[in-house]
Amino acid sequence: MASAAAAEGFFGKIGAWLQSTNVPQQIQDVDFSGLFSNPYFLVPFIAIVGYMIWKQSFNELIILLIFIALWWLSGTEYMQTLVVDGELQIKKILPVLIGASAVLAFIIYLYFGRH
């Protein structure tokens, strides 16, 4: 019981720190069209994707695409309505959990299943 309270205190401090730095708000306010038209982002991004293709590291390329898709998905209207009036909407969260478990299973398969 004491370890659960200690873990809650530890993670509570991390959550409070993240909120104090406004990281969630900064991620939410990212201008996607501006980001992908900025050469300071676009040139290294294209270079890393080209390098992954050249080295034939398709596992990492697929994971990069999954992260981009998750980043896009986190900004959709569906994700913004998961919590209404401080209550988690169970009927809306279940498809998200099923999708997340499917993506996690796919990533595990990429690294451990085909060897």
C-alpha cells in the first residue's frame, strides 16, 4: 500500500511538472502546415526517412509513420471529446484502447515475430 502511494506521489510530481511547463498545450498548438513547409524541419525529416530507406530499416520507418499517425490522431475532434465535464467517456475510450493494443501488438510483432 505504501509503494502505491509513493508511486502516485512520484507520477503526480511528473504530471504537475508537465502541466507547469505547458507541454500538452504546446503539442496541441503545433501548426502542422507550417511545420511541414518549414525547411529547418523538412530537410532533416526527409534526410532521416531517406536514410531509413537506404539502410532498409523498414521497422523503424513503419514506427515513425505510426508516431506521425498517432500525433495526427491526438488532435482530432474524437480525441478532444473523450473527457466531458471531467468524466471519461467509456464508450469512446474502448475503441482507442483496442486500437492502441493492436498497434502495440503490431510493433511487438515487427521486432520479435519475424526473426
